[in-house]
Amino acid sequence: MSNEVFDISTNSLIALNIVIAIMMLGVSLELNWQDFKKILIEPKAYFVGLGLQFIAFPMLTCLAIFVFQIEVGLAMGMLLIASCPGGNLSNVLVWMSKGNTALSVSMTATASLLASVMMPINFSFYTWLNPITRPFISNISLDTIEIIMFVFLVLVVPLILGMFIGHRMPALAQKINKPLKLFALMFLVVIIAMAINRHIEPFLKYINVFFMLVFLHNLMALSIGYFGAKLFGLDARHQRTMALEVGIQNGALGIVVILTFFPTATEMLLVTAFWGVWHLISGLVYAGYFSRKPI
């Protein structure tokens, strides 16, 4: 598989970043400071969940890449996905699967805040640590601080602004909440379609590789959440919750990070984009299965 520059103008890239921020704004309109206080009710489950998401998943992804000698471009995509915060779709899926929805909302909100630091640090550290990806990262100028500032602007600032609007201007928040959610869903579909369509030939040629890689990586993420929670003695509701919090990642953010900092990384882009499609399918299948299972 060959790399080529993803031809996107500076203005288009700025527009993509703004849209990601608007997506986050829409999601955060329903959040409030009480969601963070819920952490105090179940601190063990909360910290186990964050540990599985920000420590176990990236670390085990790095190990799997080394053990199975994954090609560098694909490995970079896997590490970026493993470093992303959880996606907000997880909250709906946790509710469908009879998990702990309140804890899911708290974890997603907190993960989005922590991601401004943890995502760049994890990605930089594990790409440097892994001998397969180290040559790639050594040949580019990766500014961790720049990525931290980028994630902060597109995730944390709109998250805080959305919570402020929801608290201070509830009527406005209620009015714009549904349109922003619809916009977010449509944009997620568009950005994934755009990423795949731009590289449709290599994607179709190696779709079996992308499918198996993303399928197994996502299965690993779901398993880390589910069995990790079980290992720490959490009950069935929390096991279902942790599986989805770890297995549903913010793929749209990952794509925009690639377009901004790694425009020549075709394989990395396609892995991230296909993950954005697949985790919706796997999450719905998972939630549908457990929705029929008693707690």
C-alpha cells in the first residue's frame, strides 16, 4: 500500500476542525456538573474504566502490534484509535445494553477533558516505544504540545462552552440540541465517507486486511473493557458499561488529527475511518445482545 497526500485545503481543514468542535458542543449541551459529581458515588468503577481506556487499551495495542508485526501505516492507525477518547455514542449503547448510563456519561465527559493531554501523550509515547512505528515517528516532526493544544481547542473548549450554555441558557440549549445532534451524526458519516472515497482504490484492494484488522482490534477493545471490569470485581452492569466505553472511540477526531498532522498517511487514515464505521456496527450488535440478557 502506497502513501499519498490527502489533498485538502487549509480552509477546508479549518472548517473540519470547527465542525468537530460544534459536534462536541452539541453533545455537551445535556451535560452538567452533576455528571462529574456522580464519580464520587462509584469511584472504583470510574477509575477502573479510565485505567482500561487510557492505560490498558493503548498498552495492549502496542504489544499486539509488536507481537504480530503489523505494518507501520496500519499500526499508526491502531495506536491513534487506541489513544482517542471514547465516543459519545457509547452513552446510548450503554443505555440499550442495560449498563450504568450515568457512569457512562460521566466517563465520556471526563475522558473528553483528559484527552487533551492523554491522547497526545499516549500516541507519542507508544509510537516511540514500539520498534515498528519508531522509524516513522522519527522521520517526522511530531510536536506533542501542538497536538495537545489542537485537542484542547476542538474537545475541551466546546465541552465547557456547551455545559455553560446548558446551565445558563436551558431554553436555547433545548432548542439547538436536536439539530446539533443530527448535524453531528451526518457529519460523522460524511467525514468517514470522504476519507474512504479519497483512497477508494487501495481500500477496495486491501479491504480484507482493513476489515480483519479493525474487527480484531475492536474486539480486543470490547474484551479489555468487559473482562477488565470483571477482573476488578465490578458487576455485570459495569462490565457492559466498560466494554462500550473502551470499544467505542471518537473516530471522527482521529480522522481530523490525521488530516492535520499526517496528511500522507493513507493506511493510517483508512484504518481510522473504517474503525468509525465498524464500531457503530459492533456496538449496536453488542448492545442488542445484552438488551435481551437479564442483569
